[in-house]
Amino acid sequence: MAIAHTSKIEFKVGLDENKVPEALSWTAEDGGITNEEAKAIMISVWDHKAKDTLRMDLWTKDMPVDEMKQFFHQTLVSMANTFERATNDDKMSATMRDFCAYFAEKLEL
């Protein structure tokens, strides 16, 4: 199957003198997003040769802790949904969602 189109997603990270993120933005022109501000980014990439996940987690110095907790919760819920779509494993997806509910309860979200 030939690739008919390519799409680019770009992240920009503004760093302070100690290379700590002060500003994050992203662009996904096909999605209509141009230089949109963000406070945190989590990226996972599957390396099929090494059978390992490569990760990059960034957040700005001014990311509030309460928003970070909410960001993690929403990311976990999203992962459960993606897992279900990718594997059709309803049982494990439900278990993951149960954990998400527990996580939210413990953080009082």
C-alpha cells in the first residue's frame, strides 16, 4: 500500500538557562492547530525492533499540580479507551477504567 499523504505534528519547547521547559506549543496543520500553547506533553513511541516504548514527558514550570493530576487521570482514561479499540479486550479495558475511577477518587477529582 502506497503512502498517499504525510502529516506533520510539531512540538516546540522553550527552555530556561537550565534547560527546564518554560513554554510548550504544538502544531498539527491537518488538524487545524497552529502554535497552540500547552502546559504538558506525554509522548510514547513503540520501537518495534527493540520491543520497547520510548517516552518523552515534559511539563512547564508553571503547570499547576492540580491540573497535572487531572492531566494524568484523563490520560489514563484515554489509554483505557485506546486499549479497547486496539485490542477489543473489553474485560481488561473495564479493569483499567476501574483503576481510573479509583485514581480519581483517591485524588478527589
